[in-house]
Amino acid sequence: MKRLKLIAINARFVHTNPALFYLKRYIRDLDFETHIEEFTIKEDPFLISKRICSNSPDIIAISVYIWNSAIVDKIIPDIKEKLPWCKIILGGPEVAFNPERWIENHKEIDYIICNGEEAFKSLLLMGLDYGEKKIYKPNPHFNEIPFPYLHEDMDRLKNRFIYYESSRGCPFKCSYCLSSRRDSDLQFKDIEKIKEELSFFKAYNTPLIKFVDRTFNSKKEHYRAIWDYIVKNFSGTRFHFEIYPDLLDQDDLDFLQRVPQDMFQFEMGVQSLNPKTLEAIHRSINEEKLLQNIKKLQEMGNIHLHVDLIAGLPYDSLREFSKSFDRIYSLQCHHLQCGFLKVLPGTEMEEKGNDFGISYNIKAPYTIIQNNWMSKEDIAKLEVIARLLDIYHNGEKFTITEKNLLHFYNSPFKFYGDLANFIENKNLVISKDWERAAAILISFNLQKALIEEKLLMDSLRWDWCSNIKLHYYPPILKSEFTHNIKKKCFSYVEKIIKEDNAPEKFKTLTKEELKQSIFFAPETTIFKRSINSDYVIFLPNKKAIYFNIEI
């Protein structure tokens, strides 16, 4: 029996590669000893290669994507050198749509699978003796593709994302996306089959199931039946969906309002609100309905909302992009991703790139460098803005500070642009470290004189206390004021919790919890009014106790 290894190199440990599980299940009736091995892009390529070659497999099949293609480039020659008899098969979107380039660059490649399960199985059935290196064979209807997971797989997937799809293909033809290809027709799985498959996960208390349907809510009788089944049958599991917000109707919104808190999370690709851009990329939206629906979802407060914009699309100048940015930012979703156009091989965007003056990195991830509407400098500035947005907005650790600084700006994009310019002019290093990120805001505010220094410190201390799981302030936030507050609050609360008639809010508080708590008091009247309290104790679990008793 020949030994077959299916290889994934994921972006993060919590990610999995469902394609490999599909392949393993699809060839289950063939006479192969099949194993799945998963790595991450953070691992040393040499060590990845060494582990792949262990036990001397006869066949190695590697799933290739834009995030791992550089590593696959490095390990293919090493694998072939160590195992010259071994057949190397590549598959996945990064090789399926430009197989000639990979074959030309790597003589070690034996075969490239250009479209999924049936082509892979056919190659194995032919004894890996095929007339050419590129293999294409249409899959059966998606409903006939077997469920990829078995009970034996679930131990290795514990505490990791589970990827699931109820449909394949996409109803839209966005010019930058591989799902726009004519061979990506939309196919749905039967609802009863989906229910049966979802029920499989219930026994494993799966923390997150990510539906990878390209547009989950494209067919109402399909998506509503799934949502209804999930709400009635699951608890403790979060479900991720990629949706098109302007396809939601009032009936959907009424249903979603009743969904349990944090059971659903939505990723919504807006990409641009520029009409000329949308026309150029074949993306049709009802802007008014889209914005209204996102706003209604945000106001519900029970669903985590992630919204995407893409910088570098045709006709989107920096000015036009800023308009989309500000309008989407104003909706106050949990996460606003400022992504960048990737000119993927096999897409219309690649074919028409010259028409738009696009230049981009010739190696994965094929990120745009410039086009007719954005210069290299514009793109570089947006890259800085995107990093700052992730730290100060998406990270949700500077919520109040960001809000108070933005109060003096009509445009969130202008705020982040000014902050990016400040960092560049001062030659500062952008850091995810909270204290370093806070130091940048303190210096920025000092130069711009946006808000009173004490109000900024109140804001930063509040964000620290409510988000960071430590019971002390970092040096940048410490002062004689914070020292005195801690001393006075601790003495007062330690005394009062011993009394029989202690206020209800203090009755269950123990001395040990008190030691692990952090104390906050505003220095400014403005902040005091905003929280309507003189003092706040943040317990170790970040529950806050407000009190106004004079100390």
C-alpha cells in the first residue's frame, strides 16, 4: 500500500485546511495509506521539509495558497532531493490558475490539480501515470461531495477553527476574485444534508464554525433554513458568515435581532462606495440599503460585524477612498479592514491590469504597488493607516481614547492620515505593544493640542483598566495621582467589605479579589461626567464597580 501525505501550511495554528479533509474523504475507497499533516508559515521551511519527508512517503500532495507559496517554493526542491522517487502533486488556487508558471519554475513538480477532488482521485486511479502535468476533471455536483470530517479528525481540530461550506461558487463576478471565473458556478447542498452534517459538530463543543460560502445569503430559502436550524439547535458555538448586506430584507433583520448574543459574526465585503469603481469591477450594490442594513445590524448589538474595504481598485483615488472609509467608519462596526488589491492570476483584474495602469508584486500575494489613480506614495500611506487602524480601532483597546481624539476631526480618515504623517515625520516605530502605542498618541496630542493632557490620560487609563488584564498601571500612566487613588480606595473598600451593612455591590468582594483589582478615578470633570462616577474598581474579570462615596 502506497503512503500518501496531504500537506497544509496554514497562516496560523488555529486555522485548518478543509481541502485536505475533502480529498482524504473523497479517496477513502482507494488503496492508500493517507495522512494529513499541517504546519504554519511561522515554522522553519527546512524543518517543514524534514517532517514531510519522514517515513518516506510515496506521494506528497501540497495545498498552495498566496500565504504559503513562498515556503512551498523553497521546500519542493529539498523534498525531491531527499525523496527522488516520490511523486509531488500541487493543488489549490495559487497553482490551479497559473500552473504553467509553477511547472516552468519547478521541474520537480509531477502534477498540478487544477480543480479539486475528482481530478485528484482520477490521477490516483490511473496509477499516477497521466499524459500531462496539468490535470483538470469536472467535479460532480457539490451535493455529491462527501462531508469532509470524520470523528477521528476531531481530536486534532480541538480548539481550532472548523471550516464548513454549504455551497460552492459565487453569484457575483467581481473582477479581482477567483470566484468570478466561469467555472465557479454556484451550487448548493441540500438543506437536510446540511442539518445532518452540522449536527456532527454538536458533540465536540466546537468554539467557532466558519462558513466559507463566498456569499452565504445569496439564496433566501437556503440561508434562512440554516440560520433557523443553528439558532434552535446550538449553544456555545459561534458561527461566521460572509454576507452581502444589501441582500438582507426586513424579515431577515427581524430574525437576526432575535439571534443569541455573539452566536453569529458577519464579514461584509463593501470594498468601495465609488460608483465608477463598482462598475469597473462588476460589483453591483444598493448603497442606501447596504448602509442602512449595516447600521441596523450594528444597533442590534448582538452580532460581531467585520467590514472590508479594498484600496487600489480602479478609479479609487486617495480622496475617493477616504469617502468610502469615512462612511463605513461612521457605522461603528467592530472591525473595519483596510485591505489592498491583490492582482490574482486567472482573474479579469490581471487581464486588464495594463488598462488601469496597475503595477503589482509579481510574487504572492500580488499586492498592488500603484495604478492610474493611486501613486506608490498613496499606497504606502494607506498601508500605514491600515496598521494604525488595526491597533487603535480594530484591536478595541483604545476605544475611548480614539473616540475622544476623533471628536476634533470631521473625518476619521483625516485623523488617521495626520497620525500616519506624524509617525513618518518623527520616524517613529509603529508597535502593537499597548504602552508604546499609547506613547505615540500622547506625543501626537501634545503636538496637535487636540484635548487637555489630563483628559487624554483619563481616556488612556480607562482603556487600560477596562481592557488589559493586569492590576497595575504601566509606567506611562502612573503618577502621584494614581498612587494616592489606589491607596485611598484600597483602604476604604478593605474596611467596608468587613462591615455587615456593606453596600450590595461590595458584599461578595473578597480581599484577594481586591488585591488583584485596579482602581480608577478621573482627573477631569469632563470624564467624570461621562462615567457618572468618582471611582471605579475593575475586578480581575474586568467587571466594574462604580461608587461615589467620598473617601
